[in-house]
Amino acid sequence: MTSIGGGAFSGCTGLTSIAIPNSVTSIGENAFEGCIGLTKVNYMGDVKGWLNIDMQSNPLEHAKNLYINNTLLTNLIIPEGITNISPNFRGCTSIVSVTIPNSVTSIGDNVFSGCTGIDTLIIGNGITEIGDRFSFSSCSNIKYLQLGSGLKSIGDGAFYNAQKLKRIVCYAVEPPMAQKETLVVGDRVVHITSFYNYNIHVQVPCVTSKIMRQTLYGVRSSIWSA
């Protein structure tokens, strides 16, 4: 079995769980449409294999919980060597932490949108840009965010609705640019609209700490450290 065809389980409201073998490389459009009872997806492979599936529809939109070889996925570590992250984890609420390695150079649109369980996000040094298509939108539980040294820009809405953010660590010597409605940590930022959060601790390299104090505003009562 190498594919799950379009509409394969459409309308199967009584379906509560599904096991997907590691031989599957594609899932067709509307394959799980209307599967409102689905609560568990068990992928019989590894994280790399799940990322490589060409998904025209994602069963996690209903199931929310992803199991890898019968183990609930909570701490997601993207394997070293992966260069691009597909949106195959979108809507997975079982994930509580995400670690993105230095090998990853791009993050696609809506990659972790709706992953409301994530509280820790570590982005490696290979990422230069976080896209403007709500890459982490609705990740409302993020408390700790670490940004790698290679980051140069953050797109509009990338971290929209991260209301519980408490600590930001940024390793970029030159602060990344950002647009409105994003995490604003740049020397060319106009304003911030999404992080009206009290007592956010922002940690940056000494060389950028003065710039950050001058430009990151809207985050009131912040604690700054170099």
C-alpha cells in the first residue's frame, strides 16, 4: 500500500482510529472528510517518514493526536538532515515541544498552525526566514521561544495569537526584521500588535540589547538581559 486515495474514508463518521503503514507516500484530497469521530492516527514509521508524505488532506484535522509506532507524539524533534518542514503536523494538539535542527532552512506556510499544545519552540540556526503565512498561528500555548542565529526576517502573522509567551531567546547578532502582527525583535520594526503580554523576558546577544530596548515596544513591563 503506497497511497490513500481521494475520498477513501469520506463520511465515515464512526471511524475512531486509523493505522497508516510506513509504505504510504501520499494521501489524496478529502480522504478523511467528515470523519468527525476520528481521535487517533497511528503512523507505523518515523517522524521523517511522516514529513515526507504528500498530503492533499490531513487526518490530524480531525484526530488531533498523532502516534508514532503506538507512542503518542509529544516532544517533536525534527531529524537532522531535513531541510524543509511540510505542514503535515498542522492541527496536532498532542505536541508540547518542537525542536528544529540547524539543517532546516525553510518553514512552509501554516506548518504548525493550530498546534495549541506547543509550549516550547526551538528554531535552529539554519532558518533565515519564518514565512508570512501564519507558520505558527494559533499556537496559543507557547511560553518559551528560541530563535537561531541565522534568522533575518519574520513574516506577518507568523506567531499570531501566542498569548502566553513569557520568554524569548534570540541568538541573531543582527536582530531579524519583522512586520506588524508578528513577534517583533528587529531594528527596523514599526510596531507590534500580537504580543501585548506583560513580563516577557527577552534575552539577546550583548551587541543587540540596546537596539532591542529601543525598538521592541508594545511588550510592556519587559525584562531585558544581554
